[in-house]
Amino acid sequence: AQSVTQPDIHITVSEGASLELRCNYSYGATPYLFWYVQSPGQGLQLLLKYFSGDTLVQGIKGFEAEFKRSQSSFNLRKPSVHWSDAAEYFCAVGAIAAGNKLTFGGGTRVLVKP
Amino acid sequence: DAGITQSPRHKVTETGTPVTLRCHQTENHRYMYWYRQDPGHGLRLIHYSYGVKDTDKGEVSDGYSVSRSKTEDFLLTLESATSSQTSVYFCAVKVAGGDEQFFGPGTRLTVL
């Protein structure tokens, strides 16, 4: 069965500093990986996705993520955080051969200090 | 937003009552999904549909049923609501030609 672990429940970062959110997955085949962001009281917005090819993927809002098969990781990064990046971030792995079902991690809440 | 609306957006109900949540989409997406979101658990799949009258269970389907009698509507029913079903419920669709899912605004359900 597939699973996703986000080891950090909360992260606090200063505005302008870099951000890295960790994601580790377990999946029996080549994974389809996603990062979503959820602002308070809102739905989920897709930041980026990885299916194959270049292991460094670019997303919206200046985010990028790197797929590392050897470490079963798909960490999300942003070089310089803005106050508007305060939100909860979810990593997910997709079972494309089984109805495109997504399995989510527990989420990481990011707080941005002025 | 992939043309998704959810209704109601907020609901408070009592234990033992039936509840139906509606997901409506306007873009003819084939695949639709229901998730619940609880603190520390992220989102967990309840049921999904891959076409009219075609549905299957997710990882937390106990206590829930679904129906899809037309492409645009996917209904989630709690036959007899329990306090453990207090949660935020999200509907999602998969757009044709892609593998990512797009989510609706959510329904906050409180079972007293």
C-alpha cells in the first residue's frame, strides 16, 4: 500500500528566508507525486507535480521540488518566502493505475515571521 | 477551480440523522472523488467515481455511501451520522488528459 510521510508538522520561517518541506513516500512502482497548498479556510491548490523526466520540477508561486528515487523523497523548496506563503502544505502520491487515487501526507503548517 | 461547487458549505446535524453532501461540476469530468480532511491525517479518500453509476471505495469508506446518476453530480451520504464523521469534506475531479486532481471549496460538517 502506498503511504506518504511529512515529518514536520509545523515550520516557522522568517520572511525572505528559504524554505524546505520534506516528503517521503512509499510506493511499489514509479510514483506520481504532487504538492498542494491550502490557505486558511480554503480548498487545495496544486503547486506542482512529478510524473517522469527531469527530477527537478518547477511549480507556481516560485516553488520547486526535487524527486530523489534513492531516498524516496520529494522535497518542496522556495528560495525566498513571502508572508503570503503562510499556509498548510500537503504532499501526495498517486496510484494512477487504480483510479488515480491520491494518498496524502499529514501536512506541514508553515508560519512566516515578519 | 475546474468548475466544482459543493453544497452545503456548512452543516450542523445531530447524531443518527442522515446527511447528503453534493458535489457539482460543470466541465464533464469523468473521475470524481470524495475526501475527508482531519488534523494530522491530511486528506483521506472516502469513495470515488469513474463514470455514471461506476463507483468504488477508498480507504475510509465505512459509514458512507455515494451515488452518481449523472455526470455532473456526485453525492456523498452519511446514512446515520456519528460524531466521528465531523470533518471537512472535499470533492475533487481529475481533468481529462491529466493525472492531477482539482478540489472544490469543501463542506464543513459538524455532528453533535
